[in-house]
Amino acid sequence: MKLIPILVLLLAVAQAQVDLKTDSRLSKTITAEEMFWPLSDFCKSMTETTGLQIRVAKHLEDRKVAVLVNQRPAWYLMNIVADVSNCAWNKTDDGYTLMQSPAAADLERRTVDAFVRLRRERAEKAILDAIEAAKTDVNEALTKIMAYRQNLAQRVEGEPYDWKEHEEGARLQTKISQGYLPGRLFAMFAPQHWERFWRGDRITASSTSAADLKLDKATMAAIAAIMGDDLMPGESLGAAIELRSFVRYDLDTSTIHCPLVVMTDNSASMRHNELGGGLDMHNMGEWLSKSPYGAAVDKWAMTLDDKALDGELPPKEVNRFNARRAVPRAPDVMALFDMAKAHKIELVMDSYRSSINDWSRHLGSIEHWRHMAQALRNMGRFVRVDDNLLLGRRIDAPILHLHDIPERLIKPFEKIAAEQGGLELDQMADFVKPLTDRQYRGLISYQGIVTWHQVDSLSEMSLPILRLWAELTAVQRQKAHEEGGLKWSQLTPAQQALFEKAAQPDDAGFGFFRPDESAEAEVVESRLVVLKQSHRGYRLDWENSSITFPNKEELERHMSQMEIPGGSVASEVDTQTYTISIYHKGVHVDQHHQFNRPRKPPKKEASPADNPI
């Protein structure tokens, strides 16, 4: 019985707030600019600055803070870090350790559990709705779709377009492709299929080849009606050699993927459907604010009418957004910080790179700070304004943060990408190799997180191919570039497993088709072939995307058609394109990787006047 009070006392001491001001060793003033660091790196820097041991609990190491302050004492920064991270400093004989109380940790765990459960419930409801939709008769809807399509084909050029008919046809197609067709597949599931489905495995369906599910005539007719207008010019459904689909449950986002594919001799047409999604980091703010976690931190109420937040963008940025028919461009992130300094506002936020870019995008489009705070809350953060101090707390626990890539994985490539305008194939493979599937999906779905390396051409299918390339030796890579390519027998068992995965379609069904010589491909040994092409061109940069043109005439023609203002950036570049082709069991998968190296100005020839004798 005596042990219980002692344990309670020790726990209270361990989690007690520490008055950092009383420690003279923390009175030294420091300067910190844009510290996008994990808490462990922050503590390491503070240790170097003060000479005092400052640590972070192991399970908090990957938490991040970003601090923009000038000439503040060390204890001030430490208090801010503790406040933003919802932790407390525990003082020991030789220093301080940033700790999280059991109650705070349990609160985060319960929030995560509730969030995951809610997304799972949405997925289950989407499945039940799809199965119910599959019981309805869609023959009338299919007849209407075919009639609308025939009317469009017979329309004489110059006749008015029947938008009402077009919208009705699109609505019916969506209803069938996102309800009826997935429901038909779910209705064919056996118990073992459900077990694999909830584990995240693909459940395949096909009209001809071996698959988990055999497509019946009714399902094939529906797929044919939906996919009829997606075929390549000159092709018809009569050329289809196979109809395919699969369903897969995404464990990270609780989203159900169900692509439909029509395969012909020369190509494949795909339509991608998603069910049960719609609850992610960009619209979870309202839900989290009502959660137990949000209720526990309600002191972080957002202030929207504070006059300190009325600062506007510099005139040149405002003019760029107000330009007539201008393509919007996110303002420079540094301009945001400069404006903060000008209004004596200090920023203390987590260092999630894409959200930094997202601040500037929201700020640039609406031109003042109050709505930036609203945008941050929509992204799952609480914001507070205290005496010209803008504080933010990430209220989605780390496990919910889908796109976070550690700084240590980005830093080595930043200088390379800045100098050469992107990452070459070998460099991109080395960058992607340590990333998890979740981090990679964040990389391609929110490009603001890595704007420095231009990820225009990456897709989910790129991940297994890039991982395979990263595992190849220099000799193997050279063989892949040579005529004939790298053969299956020249791969190690681990590389062969990656090769098998790279030969499958991505969740959207892209890159999945048979070559013309499909019969011959069955005999030829599987291989990996890489073709490198280089050409000079012009790169047009605009919001979150870029287009490269082979010559100046094409660039000018595009700009005249789009009426893009002269403020857009067009630069001369040397473009390198890598086409990675995989031939395996009659399937041919192509993946492209491209980057644009800024063209160096030609060296000026020395004239006799430059070198007087």
C-alpha cells in the first residue's frame, strides 16, 4: 500500500512543468531561422548552444517544430516547443528531457483509433451500398448511355451541343462504374476473398485469363458500355481481347480502388474508381475539432478577427494574382516569412513542407492572414494568435500524417536538384529507396512537398520500378541500357521479386497492356530495358506543374492559345527522358522518368581585345 503513493508522487514529478527561467544556463540568447527539424535535432542544437544536456523522449523523436524567432533566450524556445508539441520538460540532474504524459499519449492513441475506425466504417458502408446497387436493373441506364453516345457520333459539326444529355450520360456512367460494377465484384466474393481484401491484397477479375473472379456477361456488358468511349481512335470493342478489373482496400487511407480496363491487341483503356474515401488530412479539421483530442486543446481556438493578421502580400505578388486571366502561381515561401517579419508576427509551426507551401498558396489567393489560419485549421491544425505571435499545433497525431518525409532523407538531394534542375534516374532511385509506400504516395499526391526535384512524371507504378533500379549494381544498370537489356536470369532472387511487382499495373491500372508480338513475348526471356533520350527544348512553369516543348515555336503557339501572361516563366532546358520497359509473361510495362537540366549559356569566345599582348 505504501508503494502506490510513492509511484503517484514519482509520476507527478516526472510530468511536472519545469520553470525554465530559473535555470541560468538557459538564459543565453540565440537566433533561429526556419528550423525545420525533428525535436531530437532541435534538442541537439540547443545542447550545442547552451552546453546543457537537452533530450527528447524516444517516441517523440520524429515530431517536428519550425520556429521563426530572433534573439530570444533558450528557455523561451523550449517553452514554445513544449506548448506546440503538447509535452512538458522534465528536469534531471544534468539537463532536461521533453516528455509526453501518459494522458496525452492515450488521448492521441484514442484519437487515432477513432479516426481509423471512422474511415473503416465509411469503406464498409461503400461496400454495402455497392452490393445494393448491383441488385438493380441497369439495362435502361445502359441503353440511354449508348443512345447518348450514338447521338454524339451522329452530330453534324456546327450543331449545338446538348449539354443536358451529356451530363445525364456522365451521371449514369459514374453511377454504374462506382456502384453497380464494384457491387457485382463484391457479390462474387468468397470468404477467402474477403480475408485477402481486408489485408490489402488485390482481388482480380477477368473475362478470359486466370483471375480470382470470372466476369459474367452482365458485368462485361456494363464495362463495355462504360469504356466504349475510352478506346484509342480507330479501335472498337470488337477488338477487345480481354476485360479486366480488380478491387483493393488501401490500408493507409481506407479507400477502395476499383479500376476497369479494356485490353486490345495494341493498347489498354482504363477508368479508375474509388469508393469510401473523402476523409483525409485536408478535410479532417472539423472532425478533429469535435474529437476528444480537439476538446482537450480547445484553448487553441482560432482567432480570425485579430487586426495583426490583416497584412497583405507584397504588391508584386498581389499584381501577379490579379493579372487578367493569369495562371495562379504560389508565392515564394520566403516572401511569406518576410511578410511575417514585417508585421512583427513570429511563426511557430510544425515543419511539414507541403503545408508550408499550402500556406503560401492560400495566402496568395485570398491575400490576408486570417483566412490562412482558417486554411490551416481545415488541414487539421489549431491556430492561436497571442500578441503578434502566431502559434500552431498539429492536432493529427503522427500516425495520421500521411505525407511526412524526414528532413534527413531530403537534404542530401536538395543541392543536386537545385544545380541540375531535377534528379536523374539513378539519383531518383536512391532518393525513393528508403521511402515507405505511404511516404511515396504523399510524394506524388502533393507535389508541393518536393517542388525542388520536379516530380511531374512520377506515378504509383514508378515505386516498384524505382526500387528495383535502386537495387541493381552498376554492371546490371549498364546491361539494362544495352541492346537486349537485363535478363531475368541475371537478377538475384530479391531483385526478381521486385521485378515481378514492377510488372504489375498500379492501382489505377496504368501501364498494363500486351505488346503486338504477344505470342513471341511468351517465349522470350523476361527482361528490363532502359532507353535514354536527350533533346533541347523550353520549359513553361506555372502552378504546380510544368510543360516542356521541343522548340520555341511550339511554346509560343501554346502560350497564344492559353493566353498565358508574360509573367509565366519559360526557360531553355536540356531534357533527358528515361523509358524503362519491362517484358514479363506476355505483359509489357513502360514507365517514363524525365527531368530538365537548365541549359548553360554558351561560353563566350575570347577575342584578341580580351588578351592584349
